[in-house]
Amino acid sequence: MIEIIKLLRPQQWIKNLFVFMPLFFDRHLMDADYLLPCILVFIAFSMAASGIYCFNDIWDAQADRVHHIKRHRPIASGKVGKRTGYLAMLVCWAISIAILSLINVTSNNKMLLFLVIGAYMAMNIAYTLALKRIALVDTAIIAVGFVLRVCAGGVATGIPLTHWIVLMTFLLALFLAFSKRRDDVVAHEGNGGATREAAHRYNVKFLNEATSIVGSITMVCYIMYTVSPEVVERFGSRYVYLTSAFVLAGILRYLQIMMVDAASSDPTRVILKDRFIQGCVIGWLLSFALIIYL
């Protein structure tokens, strides 16, 4: 049972918290009428993602066995059979569909929800089968996956998404994806074997530049967001820009982890373990909440 749970990678469900972003920025985070459908979407998205992880581990089992870390995954290590993996995948997807059916939204929005999560699943299956071997396309798909999470939260609650939330989500996810690829390349250069075919089209210098560029654009985009007249008017405060300090500190800390420690291969693990990053996230959440909710 423990190995089945590992196969589902519940620690990765933290990524699906992005479905709550529309609620947070629209000041409905404490409103039960908005919160309940978003919680259901979070669970549905988590189940859909776990099914994708099962499919990925089954498909990549042979390659994972020669990887210094991935060889310990349940299917690659032989602790879970492929047949069990397929069964877990189907159960996860069945639960996801069942939960989506329970969400009380208009028929059009329910159809959109199925389309959004269906697009996420189809895109990630294509990623596992082929697209992850194409440099730049692989990182773009990761970033689009986060945008789809935000879209699901918006559709479930009927909250329209602004261009700012879409831009910031895509840029932040792209920043993390490039940092993850850099760690893959470092591992490849250290052990003489590529972790994926796309690694041949990356090198450390390019990824340093790409991550720094995307990180800079993300920071500039966030500052522009905080001082834009529409945001100042919407939140009734001129002090949203003060939250930029936490964003800048978080980006710089992540660059330090990537370039100095070479430990950015798993962004989720970094966020769950690094106290400085956690402090930046909590500080940003609290300061932003105080400004827009009080």
C-alpha cells in the first residue's frame, strides 16, 4: 500500500493549489460558495495528475532503472507491477471524473472543466510519449499545465481570469521548469548519461541565461502588476507593490539553490524543505492578504 501511495506522488499535489489563485485575488477565499467547488476541483486535478504520474512511471520504467534517483520509484524498482500501475491510473481518473460531476456549476462551465482537465491529461500523455524529448517544448508544456490549473479554478468558481494572473503563472512555472532542466543537465554531465533526450539540446550556460531572463521578466511583470492603475483601483490600495520584496527574495533564493547548490531538480521538494523559500511564500501571502482583505 505504501508503494502505491508513492506511485501517486501525493507530495506533488501542492502544485494544484494554483486552482485557488482566482479565489485569493478576487477576495473570495473565505466564501464557502466559492471555496467548496474549488476544493473539489483541487481533488479532481490531484487525481488526474496522479493518474498521469502512474502512466509516466509505467512508460519510463526502463529508463528510470538506470537513473540514480528514479530507479527507486515503485514501478522502476519492481515493487509495483505495471498491471497494478495501470489499475491505479484508471482508478485515479475515474475518481477525478466522478468529483468533477459533483461540482455545482452551469452546464457550460462543467463542460469547460472537463475540457480543461482533459486538455491537461492529453497534453501530459503526449509529453510522456514524445514531447518531453523536444527542448523548449518540454518546459513550455510544464508552464501551460500550471495555467490550466488556474483556469480550472476560475471556471469552477465563475471568476474571470485577468491577463496578469495568466502571465504570472506561466512565467513563474517556466522559471521553475528551466531550473529543473538545469539540474538534469548537471546530473547528465556528472554521470555521463542523459536523463532525457532533450538534455542534449540544453547546456548549463544556456539554462543559466534562460532562467535568469525568465526570472527577471517575472519580477518586472509582477512589479508592473502591483503598480498598474487597474490593480490599485481594484484593491483600493497603493501598497500592493510592497509585496514585491518577498517575490524578489524568493526568486533570488531559488537561483542560489539552482546555481550554487545544484539542487533544483524537484521544485516541490525545494518548496517543502527550504525554510527561506517557505518564509518568502508565507510573507507574500500574509502581506498580500492584509492589503487586499483588510
